[in-house]
Amino acid sequence: MSLFIKKSIKSLLAASVESDKSLKRTLGPVALIALGIGAIIGAGLFVRTAAAAGGNAGPAVTISFIIAAIGCALAGLCYAEFASMIPIAGSAYTYSYATMGEFIAWIIGWDLVLEYALGAATVAIGWSQYLNDLLNTFFGFTIPYEWSHSPFQVSDLGVHGIVNLPAILIILLLTMLLIRGTAESALVNNIIVFVKVAIVLLIIGFGWQFINPANHTPYMIPADAGTVKLNTGAIHDYAAAGNHGWFGVLRGASIVFFAFIGFDAVSTAAQEAKNPQKDMPLGILVSLVICTALYILFSHVLTGVASYKEFLTQGSEASVSYAIRNHMPGYGWLAKLVTVAILAGFSSVILVMLMGQTRVFYTMSTDGLVPKVFSKLHPVYRTPYKSQWLFFVFVSLFAGFVPDSIVGDMVSIGTLFAFVLVCIGIFILRKTDPNIERPFKTPAYMIVCPLGALVCLSMIASEGWENWARLIVWLAIGFVIYFGYSIKHSKVRHGDSGIPFDPPNPTYVE
């Protein structure tokens, strides 16, 4: 039987009807927008901005954000159409199942683990860095290096990390909150979003007066910028490809792209939205617009306050607090406030990422592609509690034992790959099923869809070969699981609304 058997739109819509055995619809438009902002503003802004500026783009990281935002906006329009048309949990996995068939859906569902689960791990590592900064600022001590860093990291004094315990702790606490319920989690997220947006605005407002024009000249890193020695002892050479000029800006875009992954996490909550057809596009697009504006202003201020090279050396951890303490005299209080707000902000990102991951696997489980344990709901809270605990273990392994640079790059390439398939999916569905009801339509889809895929592919192309190798290995593991388990247990494949589909000329067969 074809690998590209599809799940019909009709069966997907039937699955969206709320019942005692389904996810509970509790989220309104404000909660969905806050959910998007909660996921978007976090490690991407407070950690990855400095990493991209210091290593690749320099002050032109603002241009990197614009490039990444264009790719996200194009993909976001496609996400909005899908989310309004197919309002159930699963995000790009669900959309791919309806448009490109089961095998592609499996690939994207497996790939989303890189986005959500490893995204949560990356942010948890950043949370650990800022917790140490907070403890040092307020109490004069830090968690020992070996207990707050991975085994692959070494301090300036030659101390090797063992495990990042603070990162595992925050994942545990948020896992317990998510098991308690989506509405409760959304309330906590709304409060955190208000606080961290206020802090971002304060940094932009107060930091603007400390911008040193010399830090923005030249705006792009020149090829002769020299080298810097990293805290790990390695040498970073700006003359290398991808570390200067326009290619460095493009490489920076693929790094800061991590900062935008939250908007598509909104689509994973479609089955818990009160009015998904109307509110899902609003939640996705409004949160994306708000955060893009904040990102460009924030990165302009950060790279103007401190030299980009500092973000690879003494300012490589807790970069924002470092820049304020060392380059904004008189605003030490803001550094302290920022550290607290960043910890809260990171928590909301992890919260949304963990929720998004379990909702994708919830849908894959109901389709039979992964074991039933992932769709087992709590008898009282109606949340996928067993799945939540399993992903706690999985995410903790990466957060506790792998550096954020490696995990973060895996997240970016996995997310970009997902966006490419979503853009292609809308294009296909407009051709194969033009008459289906679309509460929201992607404007100029003949241009938006291909352009969105191309922009995302260009950012993927700028990724280093190490990231391509990790993606290929990850997909290979997924293929083993699919052909060993999923293909045998697929409900669609065994007569549940399956429709054969064979590219390159997609046609429905009744």
C-alpha cells in the first residue's frame, strides 16, 4: 500500500469535536496570542541573539532577524490557513497527513521533536545560566560548575561539567504544572508574558541612550575581523565562511530563527481553543508581528551597548545582564530585574514547548503511529500526563548532558524543515481540494507558499555540515521506528478514512 496514504479532511474535522475523551477547549484569543508571545520571547532573544551577533552577524543581527521574520511570516500565513481549516492538535504533522500523506506526516511529526522537545531543552539550559547569574547577583554564590553544565563543557579553570541540574529542575516543575491542566498553565503564562514584555521594553528604552555608534561600525563583520578565544579554549576565526559578511548574516538568521519557533506552537493548541477557526490565525499572526518588532529594536540596542566580540568571551553567558552591568552605569538594578524576568520568561517558553510536543504525539498516538501511552489522558485533568512524564525524561537528558549550542542548532534546522513542508502543503491542498471551507486564506498563495519554502530552505543551506549530519541521523532513527512500528499500527492504513495518494500528481481516489 502507498506510503502516501492520506487522512481525509472530513475525519480530521470529526476528531476536533470536543468530548469527555478529548482535550478540553479552554483557550480564547488573548490566551492564544499570549501563548505565542510566551513561546517566542525567550532564549531566542536573550541567548541566541548574542550568539548570532558574536559569532556570525555582528550588529547586522538585526538584518538576520528581518530575514528570519520574513520566512516566519510567509510560513505563518500558511500555518494560519491550516489551523483555521483543520483545528485539531498536531500542528504541521496533522497538516502534512491531510496533504502529502502518512510518510511525510511521520517525517514532520518526528522532526517536530527537534523543534519542541529540544527547544525546551535549549531554553532550560539558558534558564540555568541566568539562575546562576541571579544567585551570584543577589546572594554572592553560584551553583558549582560541574552541577550546572554538561559533561562536554569546561570552565576557564579546567573544571569539567557533570550534569546541568537546574535545567532538569525547571523541566520537572513545568511538567507537573502541565499535567495539572492547560487553563492553569495558560494563566501562569499570561502573567509571565506581561512581565517579560515589560522588561524588554525597559531594556530598549533605557539602553538606547548607551548605544555606542562605534559598536555598529562596520555593521557587518568584515573578513579581517581576526580571531577570538572562546571560554572553551577554542578559537573562533571570523575569516571563515559563515562568520562574516552577508553569509554571516544569513547564518545568523538560521541561528536567531530559533527565536521565532513559538508562533507555530500556537497551532498545537488548536484542539484546546474555544473558537479555533477565528482565533488560531489571530494568535499566530499577532504574536509574530509583536515579537518581530521587539526583536529588531532589542538586537539593535544590545549590539550598540556592547561590542559583538564580547558575546563570545566574557559575555557569553547571561549576555543581557552582562551588557547592562558593564556598559550601562547606574542601571545595575535593571540587570537584577532583567535576570528575574528572563528566568520567568524562559519558564513560559519551556512550558509552551513541552505542551506543544505532547500535543503532537497525542495526535500521532490517536492515529496509531506511536504507542497508545502518548494519548492516555489523566482521568481528572484530561491532559496527556503519561506522555508529559516520558518527555520530561527525554528532554532532561538533552538539557542535562548536552551544550546549548548543539541542541539549539538542531532545533533551528528541524523547525525550518517543518516550515518548508507546511508551505508546500498549502500549495498542494489549494490544487487538490480548492472547495474546502477556509475561514482564513493565505493571500497570494501562488507567491507566498513557494517563497516561504525558498526562504526557509536558504536558511537551512547556511547550516553547517554537523547540523545536516545530526538531522540525517535523527531522520534515520525515525525511519526505523516508522517501518518497524508505525506502518503496522496506522489506523488510517487499516481502513480509518485513508485515501491513497501518489505524487507527483496529487489526486484523491474515492
